[in-house]
Amino acid sequence: MARSVVVLLNSEEGRKLVKQRCREAGIRMADLEELIDAELQQLGKKRKAGLWEEFDRIFDGFDEEGAA
């Protein structure tokens, strides 16, 4: 992921804060980064074809992890 695009992830202090919030919300940092990557790949496109499907795939992974 291009960390410089997401300012909070561009510094150690910001990453620490985001990790803490992810932990509180029960979300893995890797999953958040994957969601951000999916959005970043769509930057500049007028139609974000496939973005919702990609989000669904990532969120489905959340469900599988919780069931394990």
C-alpha cells in the first residue's frame, strides 16, 4: 500500500493509533490495509467497477475468521 496516501499510516505514531482503534473494533490491521488498497486501486476512475465485489470478498474473510 502507498502509505503516503493515507497520512495516518505515514508515521509510526499514526500507525500505532490506527492499530489501537482496529484492535478496539475487532479488525485486523492487515484487513484494513487490504480495504484501503482496494480503494486506492480505483483512484482516478470515474466508475469504480468491481470495488463493491472486492469489499465483499474482504468482508467475507472477516466472517470466516470469526467462525474459525
